[in-house]
Amino acid sequence: MEYRQLGRSGLLVSTVAMGTMTFGGKGMFQDLGHTDVAGARRQIDMCLDAGVNLIDTANMYSSGTAEEILGEALAGRRDQVLISSKVRMRMGTGPNEEGVSRLHILEQVEGSLRRLGTDHLDIYHVHEWDGLTPPEETMETLDGLVRSGKVRYLGVSNYSGWQLMKALAVADARGYQRFVSNQIYYSLESRDAEYELVPVSIDQGLGVMVWSPLAGGLLSGKYRRGQQPSDGRRLTEWSEPPVRDEEKLYDTIETVVDVANAHGASPAQVSLAYLLAKPCVTSVVVGARRDEQLADNLGALDVHLTGADMDRLDKVSAPDLIYPHWHQANLAAGRFGPADLALHGPAR
């Protein structure tokens, strides 16, 4: 296992993190998996044996059940792992039971700590932007949680570039704790994050944690042009992530499969190895309904792509240059810095 520094923090995290969205299987998560406590213990054992030291969860996964299962499965060995959880999404029917107001954050962090059976969270991610709460209120509240010891480090997830910079500007101006982690959707299926989120993470010193690195299973190899797997969804049923260009997706999958065959690896392993070779990516969060899926994902640690492999994958999956990026590519490329090259550097 390789361990990387999370942004500008002193925290070292494993390049593969364990995800818990499959724990519980309640409500909107019922189609993702139904991992119970016994299954969670078994998968945690597999991850610990592989050197994984970070487990990612959220208060809203199965309405708190995922945190409860994780807490029970970790009983007696909490100190062996780092726990990341999140706050923002709706957790009840009342008007104040969502968002990142002081009220909601303080209520939800106590609930997460109780369900997890711990006195602190190692990383606490704001799960989504809240346009109604002033960022000063959010950042002050999060700063207080770090100073109290209930939270060790702060992270953010699913913000746009301007939203993230606004929050960081407030933190810097007022001397509050900064975000050190940016948990984003990023995969060979869609590299939208390279427009703003990867560059701002490089520029501002945030480590990137990737959620759904296999695009909800699209990059697992079981989805091929002209074929429909017996146990999978049809592309028209995909909402996260949305499939906007089916032909490009299948071209990408064919290239992934070809590279995988050359390495004696699985398509999932190549897709994960690709992300771990990208600038600023600290860790990929993997979750699995079945133990064999988890074992296969952990095998990505042994896959080392060549420069030629990366060029092929970069080219087939390259995002379109939207404005102002095409304009900058034409007129400003001579003075691109490291953050700019996160988008403009890969082979096209």
C-alpha cells in the first residue's frame, strides 16, 4: 500500500480508501447493496490486510444506518483506521434538517459520533454546497469543531470551483481551519473535474479523494458495446453519473479493456490505476457489494501503467475544451502552470 499526504496537511492516507455506501441498503441506497455488520467486518478485514487506513462514510447513507454498521464493525479497533464522514444532506422532514448552518452541522456531528461510537472524526466533509447559509457561518462552525477536538481535518465535496474558492477565502481572511480534502466525482467516464476542481485543488493545496472512480460500475468491464449484462442497469437508467455520450463511453471502455489485457489486469484495476497516476489524486474510494469485487479493486495497487498507456487513456476520454479553456489553449499555453496542465497537459 502507498500512503500519500492529504493536501497540505500532515495526514497520510492510503491510496485506496474503503467506501460504505453499500452498508445498510435503505431508502435510496437499496439498489446499491445490503452489507450487514458481518459483511462489513469481513470487508474491513480485507482492507486492513491490504493496508487501507481510511474508511469513508456519510450521515445520510441509508439514513445513518451505514454509520451504525461501521461503528459496530469497528468496535475494539477504531484506532486502526481514519474515519471520514459528511454533513449537508437532508436528515429529516423539518426545514432545518439539511444544509450547513451552524444548527444543522452541530446536530449532525453529534449524531455521527454517536452512531460511529467514537469521540472524533478524522476528516469531516461538507457534502454539498448550501447557497442559503453564509460561508462565514459554515467555516466558523467547522473551525470550532476542529478546535474542540471533535474533528481533526476538514474536507469538502461536490462544490464548484468558485464555491470552493469563496469558502477558502473566508477561512483565510478570518484565520479559520481550511479544507485539506476535496472529494469529487472523477473517472475515465467523465473528466469534468479537470475544468476547475482538479486545478483549484492543485493551486490551493487540497488532496483529491475520488468517489465513484468506476463510474457506478460502468468501467468494470461488464458493460460493452452491443451487450447488456444480466445483473446491470441500462444506460438510460443511469442518473449518477449521467451518461451524456454513449459512443465515447464505449470507446473508452474498449481502450480500458485493451490496456487491461496487456497487463493481465481487470478493467476496474486499470481504471483505478489511471486515476492514481493523475495529478493531485490522493485516494480513490472503493465500495463493493461483494467481497470478490472489493478484492479485485484492491488489486489495482499492483497495476502500474506506462506513459503510453496513460496517453491512450487520456486521448480517448479527453473532455471537450469548453470556454474559456479553448481560448486559453490558443493564446495562453506558453505560460501555463501546474494547475492549468491538469486539464491541458494530458494527451489529446
